[in-house]
Amino acid sequence: MKAKCITFAYHKGGTGKTTSCINIAGELTKKGKKVLVVDMDPQGNATSGLRINKKHLPFSLHDALFDKCHNKNKTSLRDVILSTEIDNLHLAPADLDLAGLLTSMHHAEDITRILDHTLEDVRELYDYILIDTPPSYTFLLINAIVAADSLILPIDTGYFSMESIETFTDIIKNIEKKLGIRKPIDTVIITQFPEPTLHKICKKITQKIPQISRILPFEDPLKNLEEKLRMHLTIGTKFNGDLFTVPYSHEIYAAQRKGQPVPHYTSNTKIKKAYDGITQKIMSDINVRHTKIN
């Protein structure tokens, strides 16, 4: 059976794409799955995040994609893939050379499916392929979206990130219109969700004294955020995927410094439980590559 391919996509930086990708990959391996992380970002944060030195790569993702652009058979994706310190977690690493691939892509025959064709060589080797993407609207992002069976959209709660949701849905609509395929956003991850002290206090009060909620109806900030997201995430039909929140945690950064996914760094935190819930949802999804638009 071929791997399910999931792309972590958003055209804005700092929303938690790489963090989500690495930690969900780690959680999947904890559940006995074989996972390939594909670093489609020239900054190579997923590569560094899995303790791979970008300065000493024998081959990088650029080499395999470059050969595919020029119909060469010199370097395959199998030559590029590296083992990591985590069992059953492999990596197709990236470095700055990947940024130069855009020139080659413009001369390629099938400009939007270069990554998709490159992945065909390894799809039967893994249960899941997770693609990290750059914070920009280029053919690197488009290729990652086209190669995916489904999309995960990580966003943060900052004003500019929320403002950009409509722009991202326009990107997906453009891909649908030009290629005639629909790529579903199955999951939205709200990262670094702040839980203000007042909200915590209110929550505890209403739990202990339920009748007080009739007198003091405390507003749930997450509910308002979800409503806003569902309003904007309209791609052909209304967004009916799942929304998850990942709370802020210093353990995310501690795990990053160690070069480990959170599930392999600690076992007793809210953050691990959050990624476990997302991973359970991913594993329950049906593997459908794309929906043709009639």
C-alpha cells in the first residue's frame, strides 16, 4: 500500500509548520508507523530539527528534484533519504540549493508535479510522507500541495496570520481551477494558542459552580476563533475538517534544542496529548489522493 502524503502548508512564516510536521512525524513513529519527512523549505529547518547537518549532505532534495526537472537519472530520492536518530523516521533533507531549483522548474515539462513524480519512487516504502513547506507562494509550495493526499494548515493566533487565511484559500482555489483537482484541508492546527489567566479562572469557577454560568456567561475565546476560521476556510464547499489547538509550551523549544520530536522527548505534557489527538485523527482518515472536479 502506498504512503499517505500530507503537506503542512501555509504561505506565511512562523505559524508552526515545521514544528507540527516534526512532532506529528514523531508521534506516528511512536504508533509503529514508518515515516518520511520531506523538507521542501530551502531554510532546511526540518532538516536541522532532526539533527541533520545541512553543511555536510552527500545529496539533498534539490539533487533529486533537479534531475527530475531535466529528465536525468543521476540522483533518485532514494539516494537523498537519510536515517535520523528516531527509529522509522527518515528525512529527505534540504539546504539553500533548493532555492535555486525555481529556475529549473520553469523549464520543466510538468512544472507542478515535479515533487509528485519524484515521490513515486518511495511511496511504497512508508506509511506516511509528511512534507514541510516554505513560507512563500512559489512553485515549491505548489508542488508540495499537488503531491499531497491532504493538507494540514497550521496557523498561529496573531493578527496577520488570521488576516492571511483568505489569501491562502485563494491559492488553493487557483490550484483547483488550473489543475482541475481539489486538495482538501482536512485539519487546521491553531498553534501557540494563548489561554489567558482570566479564562482559566473562569473555566474553573464554572466547573465548580455550574449555575454561575447563568449569571456570568464567560466568553470562550477559542469558540470565536473557530467560528472565524470556518467562515474563511471555504474551498468550493464549506470547510468541515477538524480544528485542533496546540498550547504554548517551553518543552517544544527544549525538544527542538535536543533535535527530538516532543513525543520522544517527554511523555507527560499537554503538548504531547495535543499531538497525539491530531495523529489519531490522521490515522483514522481514508487515503484518497485527490478529488477530480467535474
